Amino acid sequence: MIFKTPTQYFLVSGASDGYTPLNAFDGALLQAGIGNTNIVKMSSIVPPHCKAIAPIPLPPGALVPAAYACITSDIPGEMISAGVAIALPEDENQNGLIMEYSARGARREIEEIVRNMAIEGMKLRGWKIRDLNSIAIEYKIKKIGAALAAVVLWG
């Protein structure tokens, strides 16, 4: 088995300019504190009983499951934003839900949209929300930029 079921999660965000879109993305990962790991993009389910923790240093090269939103742009002066939201159900034996969203625009707008996406996802499941958390970041492009927000699963 490559992964065990995670027991903890944390939210991070970062933004950066770079020589290319990939360099900007790499810089955003580094600013978020997860740039020296192997991020494994996952779908948006949080295992039951998973607990929030403060961001921690991760082992270099580790395989790290994360649900993330990212956007890049090469239009100087443009504002880009990325956000994630995590909704946990009242019944702790049920899984939680992560939503990701990125777009051109202000952090406040993107964070509101992604939070509403998580609320809607829980409504579709017929579950009441016990806890709703989110993080978002905005970035004004200098040359080529990236904005990233992620929920990292660990433990």
C-alpha cells in the first residue's frame, strides 16, 4: 500500500512569479511550504475522524496527498486567486468534503465561492455541517504568476 488513510489535514496557500508558468507554480508551492514534496493531486474527500492541525514541515520527497486549486497568468497587472474549503459533517463517522476553486479576481470573491461550493456539496449529500474552514490567496501578476491553495492530508 502506498498510502495509509490520513488522520490529519492542514490548509496552506502561496503565490509567486516565475520565469515560466511551471516556475511560478513551483514558487507558489514553496511559499505554501509544500514545494519540496511530491504532491499527489487527489479528489475531494476527507476521511472520517480526520483532525485539523497547524501546517507542519513535511519530509523532503514525501508523497503528499493534497486537494488544491491553482491558477497561472502571464498578463501583468492581472489579479488571480485560488481557494479551498473543507466542510466536515456533524456525524464524525462520515467523510468530509473539500472544494477547490481558482479564477481571475479578488481573494474575497473566490473564497466566498469556494465556501458556497462546500456548503452545496454537503447539501447534496443531505449532511449538516459541523465545521467549515477555508483559505484563499490573491496575487497581482508581475510577469508570469501563480496562486495556489491546498488542503494537505497527512498522518
